[in-house]
Amino acid sequence: MKRIAFYLLGLLFTVSSSFAQNPDPKYPNMDSFVKELMAKMTIEEKIGQLNLITPGGGIPTGEAVSTDVEGKIKAGNVGGIFGVYGPELVRKAQELAVKQTRLGIPMLFGSDVIHGYKTTFPIPLGLSASWDMELIKKVAEVAAVEATADGIFWNFSPMVDIAFDPRWGRVAEGAGEDPYLGAQVARAMVNGYQGNDLADPRTMMATVKHFALYGAAEAGRDYNTVDMSRNRMFNVYFPPFKAAIDADVGSIMSSFNDVEGIPATGNKWLLTDVLRERWGFDGFVVSDYTSVNEMIAHGLGDLQQVSAMSLKAGLDMDMVGEGFLTTLPKSLEEGEVTEEDINKACRRVLEAKYKLGLFDDPFRYVDEARPEKDILSDEHRAVAREVAARTFVLLKNENQVLPLNKSGTIALVGPLANNKNNMLGTWAPTGDPQLSVPILEGVKNLAGTESDVVYAKGSNISDDPEFAEKVNVFGTRIDIDDRSPEEMLEEAMTAAEKADVIVAVVGEASEMSGESGSMSNLSLLEPQKKLLRRLKETGKPLVLVLMAARPMTIEEEMELADAILLTWHPGVEAGNAIADVLFGDYNPSGKLTMTFPRNVGQIPIYYAHRTTGRPNEGDVFQKFRSNYLDVPNSPLYPFGYGLSYTTFEYSDVKLNKREFSAGGTLTASVTVTNTGKYDGHEVVQMYIHDMVAGITRPVKELKGFQKIFLEAGESRAINFKITEDDLKFYNYYLEYLAEPGEFEVFIGTNSEDVKQAQFSFR
Ligand code: NOJ
């Protein structure tokens, strides 16, 4: 290692006099350093830097895993590796690269750290429901501290794909349907992971993914084809990527799907024209898992052709498929790619390594003493508990059934009431389900001595063994009980008969969402529905704790239950956080970031839809208007929706002026009053509608929000400053500008329940 460090240090000094043309002010010596290093590299070594492998530790997300990992590293054929965890293994693997290859170039160590490393936080869709950017940033910071303690310093997160289709299982991994909120979350996560200094051993490089349009897969079926206008791309799907780039994200992952008929991984318009030329991205682009190879199945040619096409399009690193490694030498020989194409990609990968500080010390993220100190600390678990409670969304609370009293008998029933395996949620490969707190334990911890908690499972998540087998790929998520469904139901009824209140914990198993987790039916599965119908017969107050990783169609449950608390998959502190909210130690404040449909037929359903020429008014059927014969247009719960144990009243919207122009500001204000008995947080939301424009515009778009805390009885004036920027959009010609004219501003507690005012921009 010393030898390499000396060699590289020497290089640093010798090159410091040869100046780069446009040195990055943050890294004044990087350009010359990388140039000198590349001058020593053979073409094979350069191509080796573009190769990302996995030995298959962790969860392989495709059919292939890399072979002869050690041999390839020693041969200088590897630029990065993922699925290797812990300082010992990382040190061993890094030693192969720095001690046994000719130039000793260190490798990148990556992983999917999606919602926490070992301290697992709520699924990302849940995190977004907190509308709390400081909190989300904190989650990413904790994840970075834990991951780097285990030797991982390159993260395949955040996923910022906008999605309108809850059939798609990966909505769980994103921030929902809104580009404005999505952009804020993207920025918060990138800042949280990367901190102020990528070379800090407690921060990691982020990857924003999947570029682009992955969330628009037709019919919500994972990996499916996509087709959309450029206008929609720029106005809706791109903003979170742009925000991540503006926050200096280190890398970007291309997506599996095609974009205008060309797979994203080989799409030059996307990876070069938009990403590099339009947005000035200067990090590197990594493919998704074998997505270069998958261009063969897309019908774009053989491995050599698709690899050359991807490199030329602007892809820098090839994940697992080794198309670059095995075919680029031949393509170079045949003139299909140039040495400059390879140099460009190699330079970007080396620059990332430079920024991470690997050339100063390839082992800066390897410290055998850190895991013990930094992973799963009490402090991190406390953050996980607090964060989880803040993501829960109260969907219904008739007669103030919640919060529960800490007295009397509580029947805690349902297949997720005493379960560890589903608490972490999807895509938590570094977490350990066995460390999670089940709801029963959390409720007992908090219920106190005055109350009695009786438990019964009541039903399976699903009774269907074939379905269970598909869901149980990473371990048992759906366990089908030895007892008959009838026996379980009777046991639950016996518990319920004794109780003052019934709390039923129902929903989805964690692997019913996530990658390759698409569903066509978004209702609770039948055994759980049966359980709820029976429980209702008791006439006792019925509280639903709903664990879901996507919007579900729960019209029937909304009728059956007196209260519904949506908790997503809450992470390692699940039980404690849920108990905190059920007993009122924390007053729920989460708001939906995806619309909940009434039925699957309404999908795609989202609040920021564009106007039609025949809009439907109200929820009444009108012939020759845009509506359905069998269901109203309105959703079950709109975007931004979420109740509190207290109530908030909004005054009318006041404007400080009726019009403003470029360079000016207009202030829209409301007074929000906590009119209930509890202190609580509220997310005050501001939407704008461009009333006349050169293209059809959304009926409203989120343009601001503030999460505030009001004590019972307290009132506060909340101001939103509106500038030209808030009115800008991409027009027909993809120019980003504001058009003068009339606008509506709406402020309220969710996207439907708002107060309105009108202004002009001149
Ligand atoms: C495939 C997924 O699409 C991507 O999000 C993930 O980062 C890679 N697999 C690596 O696990």
C-alpha cells in the first residue's frame, strides 16, 4: 500500500506544474493528476476502470453475477465492486487492486443503501410523507456513517423516479408523484449522503437513479417500455435529477427502459445532450444491472454493438454485464469506438476516485474499529424511531378513536401485529429483520400497567402458497400458519370480544413491492379483508394500522374502520414508533405524496393532471364530459392528505399585491390556527395554476410548503414568497420560462382542501 501511496504522491507532485485547462476550483490538481495517471495506462487498464462487478454478496438483481472476481481484480479489469461488506473483506479486496495490479488504482466499493444501512429507516415513500427535508437529510447522514463504517462509500441511492402508477412496486423506493417535492427530497438525500466533503470517511458518494423515466413503465409492470413527450419529461420526470445534479451528485445510474425507442443506457440524447450539454453534469454514469446486455433483448444489436453504442452515448461504467470489458477492445480495433471515447469514460471514473480521496489513501474507509462504534448505535435507533413516527399518515379518525387510552383492554390482531420479517420494508439488503421491534412489543412497552393487551394473528397475509413463494424470495415474508383460516379468525374474535378497542395491523408483506414487485390488485388480500369484516361485527371501535409500500385501494376498509393509520413499512423501530403514535406521544403529521385511487381502473391518477377540454365538475357524472360511468373522478385520498389528532383552520389567502413582474416578489399569506386539543405539526401547502399559457398546464402544481408546529389554540401567519421562478415551466420548445398572464394560488392542508386567490404576472 505504501508503495502505491508513494507512487501516487510522487505523481501528484510531478504533475502539479502541468496545469489543467479548466480545473475544478474544488479540486485544483485533479485534472493534471488524472491526466498523468492515464498517460501511464494501457487501453486494457482504461477499459478495466469501466467495469463494475459483484461477487453476488448482498442481493443480485438479475440473472448474472460476476465470476473469477479475484482474478479480474488482479488483472486490472475492475473499476468498482459491490456486494462486499465489512472492513476485513473490503480491505482484502482493495489490497488486490492496490497491491497486485500494475498501477495500483483503488476500486470503488458500492452498495444499495436505500433507507438506512443497518439502522433501517422507513421506506423512501414513507420518508417523503414526512415532508421534512432536515429529517430526510439526517436519515441519509446516518446511512452514510453506518455504510462507510462497513467500508462502503458509493451508494446507489437516491431513487428519484416520479411515478403515478402504484401498481409499479418501486414506488416504494421513491418520493411519490410530485416533481417539486421530489426535487427537494433528491437534494436533501444527496446532501445527506455526500456532506460537504466527499473525502470525509463518514460520507459517501450518491448515485441518483434511474435516468430516466423508469417510473413511467407502461401498466406499472417493472422494466416495461415507456413512451412520453419531451415536454412531460422536462416538466415532470427530470426535475429531481436536475436538483441532484445541482447538489453535485457524484454519479447517475441509467435506467432499464427505453426512452423514445432507445434504451436509456445507450441513449445519447439523454446521457450526453441533456445530461452533459444541457445540465453540465460532470460526474460519471453507471448502467443498471446488466442493462447494457439487455439492449440485445431490446433489439438493438449484439453485445459488441450495444456496448459500443452505450459508450458512445455517454455511459461510463458497465454494471455486471461486462460488455465493455469483453467487446470494447475489438470495437476500438474496428473503429466503432475511439480511444477518446474510452478516455472520456475512464477519466470520469478516476475523477470520482480522486474526489473520494482514494488516491491519497485507498483504505480511508477501512477502519476495523468503526462498525462497533458507528453501526446501530442507540443514537441511530432513536433517530429511526423519531423519523418513523413522523412518516405515518392518519387517514381517518372518526370520533377521535385515536389516540388510545393507556387503560382498558386492547385487542391487537392481524398478520403484521407480531411480525419481524416485514418491518424493514423492501430493498433493505443490509438490514436485519430480526433486529426490528414488532408492534406487539412496542405497544406493550408503552401501554403501561393499567391496560391489558391481548394478541391474535387473525389471518395470514395471504393464504395462497404459490403467491407466498414468489414473495418469499429473500426469506419468509408471508408465513402461512398451520392453523386453518377459520381457527385463526375465531381466536381473533375471542380476543376482540374481550376488548375495549381493536387494533388490526394489516397490509402488504415487504416484498409485495420493490423491484420486480408489481401488482395488478391493490386491495388488501382476501384473508385480511375477511378478518376485518368479522371484527366489525363486534361493534367495537376498530383501528387499522395499515402497512403498505404503495397507495392501496381501501374503499371498503375506509367504511369498516373507525380510524386508519398508514405506517408504510416503518423500519427497525417499527413497534416503538407505532406505539408512540397510537398512544398520542407523537401526534401524526405525515401527508401523502401519492394519490390513493378508489380502484385500479382510475390509474394513473394524480393531482397535477393537465386540463382537458371537457372537464368534469364535482363528482357528478356528466354526459360528454371526461369522467367514468362507474366511479367518480376524485381519488380516495388526494395528494398532500393527512389528518392530525388536532384540527387546523385556514384563513382566506391574502396577497400583498395583485400583480408583479420579473425580478419582483409577491407574498401570499394565510393564518393557520390549531383549533383542537393537541399540539401538532401541520404541512402548509402552496400550489399555483397558470390559467392561460402556450401549452396545456396542470390544474395546480405544488410550489412551496412549510412544516410548522402549533400548540393547541395557537395561530400563526404563514407567508409564501412567489417569484418568477415559481411560474416557470418548459414550453413547447423546451425553453424554461414564465409566461405573463393570470395565475391562481392555492394554500391549504392538502391538494384539494385549499383557499384560493388570483394574481397577474406582467
Ligand atoms: C437493479 C436496480 O434497478 C438498481 O436500482 C440497483 O441499484 C441495482 N440493481 C444494483 O443492486
